[in-house]
Amino acid sequence: MFHQTLAAGKSLEGHSAGASFDKLSAYAAAGISSCHEPIKVEEVIDRLRMGIYVMVREGSIRRDLADIARIKDAGLDLRRLILSTDGVSPKDLIEKGYMEYVLQKAIDCGFDPIAAIQMATLNVAEHFRLDHLIGGIAPGRYADLLILPDIRTITPATVISMGRVIAQNGEIKVQPRSHTYAPESMDTIRMNRDMTGDDFAIRLRNPASTVKVRVIKMVSDLVTRELFEDMPVVGGRIQSDPTRDIVKVAAVDRTHHPGKTFTGLIQGFGIKSGAMACSAAWDSTAIIVVGASDTDMALAVNRIRVLKGGAVACQDGRVLAELALPIFGLMTPLPIPALADATGKLARAAADLGIPFSDPILSLITLTGAAIPFLRICEEGLVNLKDGHQVDLIVE
């Protein structure tokens, strides 16, 4: 697959968090061209020396720029350093802005303004081999320009896009374009029936009073590890144990094999009652749902089916908060202020359920992600990302 990607003229982007020097060398030799995981100057230097572009994260998920800014004093060529948000929440987008905020912070951290601007423009264009179109001001390039009265203050007097003035002195001159979506893109929740609480039962073939199981343990709001626990069995079914913060987590395929479900167990998500679900799970076409109640888990998934995609928090048979994501089950046509309001309500509802994370939707949807260590879930079962192998829920 690596060779096919490179042969097609595409780039291989990487996640090399915590990689040793030898593993990093293998990474570079395989053709990986970038990494956005470094959090220390030394990690950045190791990657730059191997020719790997480093994307410095400064967004709602990670804020690494201040720590990495010390690299400006190392005397290195910074042309392979890139500024990145790695994701901005609607609230932060409204309150802080987007790349202008990141660029301003880089300058405030001591980077030369020209070098910082290159890190947000030319360096990026060169990495993705788009510098014949963007990243510079020259004939034949797209005319996207900011006119700054002060190069150290990223507050443009004029914004030009595609040769047109779209904003001037803080006033919008051109309304955003509207989008039309194909019917197929608005119909990716293809489940043909409502789910019931019984769909999330974890059944045992052999009767027992307890059973040892493999549990997803939340180490942080994003990172997980493997945990082994003895769980009670009632009527041939493994039970959750909210007193130990062990509840059910399930992945439900919504597109390719609609309704195919795997239910496991998770500790540390904090949910004490109700359920929370979202159709925007990373790296999969699954609805991911965590819950202390099987019936509330079913309610959350069924509500997403009605919304044709979304995020839902519910408790005791009623929906507490929701956000419709009908575009591929991933995106919403809502304007940013409305999106920020909806995600804020979901965060408050999640907190009421006991979930402690600042971005509960992100913590939920990354449970299927293949880029974050290390025990993950999909509709096929549990996956150990250390070796890429599927592992059983029941520990023999």
C-alpha cells in the first residue's frame, strides 16, 4: 500500500508519537513524509534531521507551539516546519479564530514573522507539492492574499480570495457560497430497523457467575490501554458495573454492513447513567456509543438514525441534547454559531451524565481511531494497535 501511494504521486503522512530513533528511521525509510505528534524540541529536531516535515499543533486538541517555539534558537532551517491546528472547536473558532490565531501566537512566541508566515503558507504548499498553485505570490498562482498594515500583527485590512476582495476593515464584502449535496451523501445511515437494548447484550455460551474480560481503559481523554477485569454474569449475560466505572461501549456499522454490532466494556469514561453516541467515529463507518443503560444506548443510536447522522446524549428514555450531522453522517450544514451552541449543550449534557472530558464528543469518536494508542473498538471487535491484531473480549 505504501508503494502504491508513492507511485501515485501522493504523500504518506505519519503519526510517530513516542517513536525511538530506530523506529523513526524505519518510518523515514518507508517514505513517511510528515508527523504532527512531536511535543518536545528534541523530537522535532530528530524528525527534521531525517527530512520529515513537522506539523506543530496549536488547536483545540493539542497546544504544543509554546513548548516547541524554543527551536527558533537552535540555528536550524525551519523550512520543513509547518503550523497546524489539528482541529478547532466551533467555540474556539468564534472566540480565537483559525490560522490567524496560530500565526499570531508563533510571532508572539518569538518566531521571525516572515518565517512564521512561511510555516503557514509556502512550507505547507511545498510539502503537499501544491506550490505551483498556492503558497506564493506570482503569476499563475491562486490570488489569496492578506494585506497586513503591521507584519507582526495578523489583523488584515484587506482579504483577497481568487482575485476578489472578500473582506475589508473587518467587514465581509462577499457572502459565503452555498453548497448542494448529492442525495447519496445525505443518506449514509442505512440501518433498516431500530435497535433495542437487547442488541447490546453481551452473551456467554457457557454459563458462569463471573468471567474475565478485556476492558478498554481510558488513560486520558484520548489514550487507552488494555485492562483485565472479572465481571458478573446474570442470565448468561455479562453485566456492566458502574460502581467500578465499567460500562458498555459498542460500535454499530451504519453504511457497509448496516446494523453489524460489537459490544465491549470500557472503564474511565465516567458515565454514570444514560448514554452518548455519535456517527462521526474516526477511521470507520460506525456509530460509537457508550452507556450505562442498554435501552438508552439503543435510544441514542435510533435517534441518530432519524437525524441521518449526529451526536446524541440521552438519559432515562429521553434525549437531553443532540446535534444533527446529516452530511455523510460527519458534518452539519449549521452555521458556526449554531454549531457552537449545539456542541456546548452536548458537553453540558455529557457532564450531567458524569463524563469528565472537556470535549466528550472527541473522546467518544476517537475510540475507533487507529492513530492513538492502543486498545480500540470497531464493529468487528477489539483491536490492539501495538500489533494490529484483533483480540477477544473474553479472556480464556
